[in-house]
Amino acid sequence: MTTYVLWWQLYDVVEIWGVYSSVEEAKNHIPDDDVKDYECKGFHIEEFELDD
């Protein structure tokens, strides 16, 4: 199963915003002002493969 973790980082502060089943679903949870350049605003979406 593949999951996508949405997280935000500013220097040494990291916040996990959620775990989602698709990249699109994760992007829907980024504030509207930051979606276009979300990586420049400190948001990251990382893919993880989980064992079933």
C-alpha cells in the first residue's frame, strides 16, 4: 500500500499535517495561497510504501 505524508518544515520545526492515499488528496490540504509553490513554502509530500 502506498501512502503520502504531507509535512511542513521551517528550520528545525517539523509538523506532520496528515497521511493520505494520493498526492492530489495531500495537495488539497495545503492552504490555497501555498499550493502553487508548496515546496518553496516549506511543504513536502513524501511517498511511503507500507507492508500489507
